Amino acid sequence: MRLVLNSSDFVHNRYTVSFGDNMEAVFIMIADEEFPGANSIAKVNVINILVRQRNDSNYSNATLQSPVIGLGNNIVGVMSSNPELRGKVLNKDNMSECVVLLYEDGAA
């Protein structure tokens, strides 16, 4: 399955997609959250990707996947045709230029 994320898909900073036989990908937008550091306050802007198995109303085998553009495994890949984005994290500002690949078999 190929997805291009859109901010209108997110409700309360979350967007859930079912794929494969019993898998779900939960996209969690963390945008402009501030964390104090030694010298300044850092802002975080990332979309985390959690993949989990769904069995009836229970969830199991939840794992965080890499939100780094240009990387992937047999579960999730984040790709972009824009070479300047490779190696950066998926976030609210670049999600429209990226394609998220959810591998239907969900194999690790």
C-alpha cells in the first residue's frame, strides 16, 4: 500500500491505517513541541510510525518504525523523489513530498 500523508487525515495528531491481513499503522504527529536543553529550547517536528498486529480488539507486536526518508524494511518504507529530503525525518512540513510504503504481508 502506498500513502501520501495529508494533515487533514490526522485527528488529534493521529492517523490510523489498516493494511495486510491484520496490521495497523498509526502515524503520530509530533509538531513544534518544545524541550529545554542545555543552551536553548529545541523544537521537535516528526511523524512517528507505530505498526501493530490487530487480533479482534487486542493489539500485539507493536513496534516503532523508522521515519527516516529513504529508509525502509519489510514492514514500512518512507521514500521521496526529492533527493534533498533523503536522510531527514518525515514531518508535517515534508509529508506531502513523501510516499509511505506499507508492505501488505507485514513480514519482518
